[in-house]
Amino acid sequence: MTAKKVFNRELKQLKIRQAAKSLFLEKKYGAITMDEIAKQAGITKRTLYQYFPSKIALFIYVFDEHLQQLHQQLTRAARQNLPIIEVITSVFETLYAYTKKNEKFMRLYWTLDSEEFGGLIPEELLERIKIWTKAMFEEASKVFERGQQERIILDYSPELLMHLMSAVNKGIFIHTNKENRFNIANIDSDDLYRTVIKMMNAGLFRGGGFVQK
């Protein structure tokens, strides 16, 4: 294959991926057709099928690309040779920054609905999501384990602490959107994030905090 043919093939594949990503992040999966993807990519549907065998294959590509990027960024943050408090802050900052930059994808990730796939999320898609999510949680959990070994953070399950961090990050964006959409309050996601970081560094409850019953 000549260099020109290789370039043209790569260019077509890039256009297909960009078209699919744009559509999947704007519309429901069930509302998108391969005809629509081909039209947006500027190719025929026959050509589209030469690169991707199905719509779900393209959908999985979108998830793979985003989750792989997030995993790479979290891994870099988690493996920094810094004091553990700075590493934990960096991991949370990385998760927040990625979510803010890719909010449409993260919302898709958070709200994936089986109804979009006729009642059952495809097993291949579920498997890819499980692989990347597990890898991210394991990497970040090591940071909390180190913090416990250094007696910097409380002795809770590292996996539970990572789930808490993930839930707080998700809550920042869900809550900000809700408050602003209904004009309940003028809240900026960055303000909520900075407040969480300050609380993490200072300790929210001094002298015992709430009494658990």
C-alpha cells in the first residue's frame, strides 16, 4: 500500500471517529443511524462498514478512547513522587479537570441506560467499561493505601475512599447543573471543587464531628 493510500485510509478513519464521537455525545444511541454517521463523516455507508462493522463497535470506540485517556492521566497523577497529600489532591484534581473538559462523555458514562440498547447493554461494552473502571480504581486505591501506611489518612477501605472521591466529583457537576438550570442558586463547579479541596486538606469535622448512631 502506498503512503498516499495509507494516509487516505487513516484520514477516513479519523473522520469516522470524529463523526461518531460528535453524534454519540449529542444524541441518544438509539436515535443515531449508520447512515447519519456516514453522512457526517462525508463517506458512503458502504465505506463506513469497511472500517467499523456496526454502530456498537463505534460506540465502544468512543468509550475506549475516553476511558483510556482518563486512566492514563490518573495513573500519572497517582505515581508522582510527591508527599501523599499532594498526590491525593492531584488525583482528585485530575479527575475533576478531565470531567470538566469531557463533561458530555462523563454524563454518558454516568447515565448509560439499558433501554437505549433494547433492554440489555451489550456485553462487550460492559466488559470494556469494567476493565477501564477497575484499572482506574485500583491505581487510585494504591494512593489511599500509601496514605494509610504513612498514617496520614483515616483507616477506611481504600476502594471505598476512591468511590467517595468519584461520587463527590460526579456530585459537583450534577448539582451545579441542577442548581443553575432551575435558578436555585448561582453555583460554579470550580467553587465547589476548591471548597472540597480545602475541606480535604483541613479536615471537615474537628473534635469528632457527627455522632454516629
